[in-house]
Amino acid sequence: MNGHTQEEAATALGTIPLKVRWWSINSHVPDPEDYEGLMAYLDVDLYVLKGLILQSQMCHVQRRLRGMSA
């Protein structure tokens, strides 16, 4: 998180720390209203941000599938 705490990152993103925590552990994906802040914070465009979100979703699904097969 660019060396920031979750609280600092949330302030910079214009959101709440809980959302930042969810995103950091891949348990939730950002809502479209969070995209602008995330793009600015991460210094990426929408295409890259959506790729990161997709990657996060894929990791989440893989963890769930592994948990089901255990």
C-alpha cells in the first residue's frame, strides 16, 4: 500500500479502512465508484486496474476451490 497503513490508504483513496482491508486480502473487489481513487493511488489506467481486479477475483476463486477439495 505504498508504505501506508490501511487507514492512511483509505484516506488517500476517499474510502473506509475496512474496504482497503477487504481488497488487500482479496475477499472483496472494488466497486466502480472506487475506481478513480484506486487508479490515482496506484498510478494505473482503467485497463490495468480491471486486470488487477480480475486477478484478485481469480485468486479468490482458487482459494475457495482448494477449500472445497480439502
